[in-house]
Amino acid sequence: MASEIRITPSILNADHAHLDLEIAKVAAVSDLIHLDIMDNLFVPNKSWDFSEAQKIIAACPLPIDAHLMVNDVDRIGLEYAHAGAASVTIHIEASQKPSTTLQGIRKIGARAGLALKPGTEIEGYSDLLSDVDMLLIMTVEPGFGGQKFMAQMMDKVRRAKKLIGDRPIWLQVDGGISLETIAIAREAGADTFVAGSAVFNAPEPAVMVETLRHAAGDL
Ligand code: DX5
Ligand code: ZN
């Protein structure tokens, strides 16, 4: 049976000059690779532009989990689905027409994800859940890797889990996931875990992915 838990290493703080080697370190033990796209407008940081991202998506041996931290997300979301990302996550705070964009992403053939910043509550958006394959509850302010896990988000994760009910929607957390925090997020109901610095700062990233998976309760 397929695992209920997914570990998606974020390559944001991996070695950008040798991404193929960095991804190869974790490819055998990870479920997806998390690709953080930042435009220096929605968040105060910039990562890869679209042409660079297209190359990463095309070369990656694992499905790509694209997390779009960009203002123009209703247009860019569809571009990432066309580029072959397996999952495309848009921020509710940036989207003018979330339902249309999420449906468009699905129609192209990608999974549709909806992300909430720490200050955004889930309750107003429950009617969007029918357009969503993954809900992302940010556990840091988006923009940078290596920040401290916000344990106060666990209440939101619990409420999101309740709203999801028995729908097959993945519940993702992103930010500060480590051996110290992953079990806390799992206990609150998360099943899909982004881990950046915990994985790529570890001496053996693949061992860390497996140790994180184990710490989340997957045997
Ligand atoms: C932050 C990004 C995260 C980041 C996570 O805005 O969305 O995906 O890479 O990095 P860590 O795991 O180091 O908090
Ligand atoms: Zn992310």
C-alpha cells in the first residue's frame, strides 16, 4: 500500500550550481521535490525564473511540487502546470480568481495546491476545497529557508484537517520541519512534509529523509 506520508525536500537552500547532484542525493527516498518560486514581490526574495525552472522540472527524476510565491499567480500557475510540474501550489493571498486557476491547473493535468500564509485563516476558503488536491499550511512566513517552525500554526492544521474530512486532499506543512518538529505537525494532521535545511544541511541527506519519515510515524 502506498505510504500515507510524503516527504518533499526543498532545494531552495541546496547548492544551485549542482542541483542535479543535490536531487540525486535524495531521489531514491523522496516522494516529490519541492521547488520554491519567488518573484521578490509577493515575498522579499527571488529564486529561479521560469526558464530556469523549466529546465529543473524537465531534468528532475522525481515529480516536482512547485510552490509559487509570486504575485501574478493566476497566469504563472498555469505556466508551471504546462511546464510539467506534478503539483502546482498557488497562494490564496496572491490569487484574484483562485477557483478558476485551481481548476485550470487540474485541467492541464497537474495536482492543484492552495497555500495559506501564517496570518491567513482557512475558514473563509472551505468552498475552494473541491478544487484542491493539496492544502499547504505555511509554518513560517514564506520567503526564506532555515526559519523557526511556528508551532502556533498547529491549531490551523487541526482545523484544516477537520474541514478536509474524508476528501483525498493532502495536507502539507512547509517551514522549519525537522526531526524536532515533524512529529508535532504529523500529530496535528499533516501528511506531506517539506524539509529544506533539515535535509540539505545534513551530512547524509537521504538518511535524513528516511529518519524524518520514521519520525513522522511511517515505518
Ligand atoms: C519558504 C519556503 C520553504 C523553504 C523551507 O518560504 O517555502 O519551502 O525552502 O525551508 P526550511 O525547511 O529550511 O524551513
Ligand atoms: Zn515552499
